[in-house]
Amino acid sequence: MEEIIKLIDKYKVGKILIDEPLKKYNTYKIGGIAKCIVFPKNEEKLKILLKLIKENNIKYKVLGKGSNVIFSSKPFEGIIIKLDEFDKLILEDTVVTVGAGYSLMKLALEMTKKGLSGLEFATGIPGSVGGSIYMNAGAYNSDMGYIVSEIKAIDPNLNIVTLYNAELDFHYRTSFLQTHKDYICIEAKLVLKHGDKKEMMEIVEDRKRRRLMTQPLEYPSAGSVFRNPTNIPAGKLIEDAGLKGKTIGGAMVSKKHANFIINYDKATSEDIYNLVNYIKDEIKKQTGVELKQEQEYVNWE
């Protein structure tokens, strides 16, 4: 690994951090130590990095804002790739070309203030553009699949390819990228529409107030833990099962919103992992429903 790090440095791929605590890079504020985190400067440097990784069979993970992941407490003996430098933003009428590392929340607010509609749902989603496309992030009956017309990605052979909306296979909280993890989104084209700026900002502010009242935003969490089953919200199932306030170690089922697990008292990765599985087992036992996780486990194998 040390030799690879030397090569990454030699090729001037970008900023390198060694033995970095992962709790600084995810919204649960948990995880072990990352052996190496790299911030590639551009497409060509990212391709160099991926070539080194593949040639040397090194474990890697592309990480956005860390708002939908559950890291284990083990050391990550590989390379975490952060695309923070992929932050270009070009606006042509209603078409937005944006880098995968751009903050979705920031983009949504900027576009709403310009009177461009389509991203209002995302003003409370703390992910990156790339991560949000990977997850097909959504809220308020909308998601990324409605506005992404195409993406630029690096394919398994390290070619730059364009994938169009129909190819991205967007469905509820999933996409082509989740089932083809060796494709990496580096840029996206979003198609918005002109709207009434005043009305849009009122909607955004109203939703912000509601989030503050109904979600435990004062604690580290990663948003909704489970996907909603067809006929009933996951939060209602969990609440009806009497699990609000259930704790394991420093992890708690939020008393405000039962589909949130919060790090309320120095929770470990294992506390959160065990609480997720406790909820799954209890809901299955009480209702027969198998809850599907929305959040991604990383480094548990």
C-alpha cells in the first residue's frame, strides 16, 4: 500500500490523507481509520488513480458526503476516493451541467433562488450530486430520476462514457450505478423548468420548518434508515411496534421520527449496525414485513 501511495503522489493525482478518521467523512460520525483518502484533481487524474487501483487489486470506495453510509469500525485497508474537486457548475437556460462532487443541497437552493424548478425536493438532502444519482435520492414524491437527463461516467475499462436517463434505470432509491459499482459518475446534466421564484422559496421554507419539527436534525444521523414498504411508511411501522426511543449503546431510534437512527451518545458503528438489525427482526416478527435498508454498509465484509 505504501508503494501505491508513493505512486499516487508521484503522478500528482491530488491531495492525499493518510490514516484519516472516517468519522469526519460521514453524517453518522462513526467508522474506523481510512488508510488513504485521495481527492483527484480532474478526470485524467482520477483515471490514473483507478488504473493504479485496478492493476494492484486494491480495495476502494467512492464516497460523496457520507450521508447514506454505515461504516464499520475496522480500518479501511484501501483507498477512499473523494470527488470534491469535481465541482463545476454551468447553467444554460434551464439545463444544469454539474460535477459529481457538488453539494446537492447547495445546488437545489441556488437553482430555486434563480426561479428554476425541479430541485425543490432536494433542499434538505445533504448528499453530493453523484451520490444522490447513485442512490436516486428523493423526497416529497420526487427524485433525481425526474430531472437527470444524462451523466458522464468512467466505465470499468476507464473510458469516459455518457449514460442517458433511460439507461440509468432509476427506480425508488436505486439506479444502474448501484448495480454496476464499477461505473463512477463524474458529471451530470439536469433539466429543470422556469417557475415562480417566490412560490418556490415559500415551499422550501415551509418544508425546512417541517423538517426541523419532525426530524432529529440536532443529532448525527443518515436520514431515513429504511425504504418505505408499498402501503405504509417505514417510520409508522417502527413507531407502531413501540420502538421509538429504543437504544443500543449510544444509538437510538429517534423519538421525533422512528425511521431515523441517531448517534445520541458516542455511538459506535456496531451500535448502529445492531440497532438496524434489531428493528428489522422486530418488524418482521410483529408484522411479517421485511424492511429494506436504504443506507449502505461499507467495510463490514
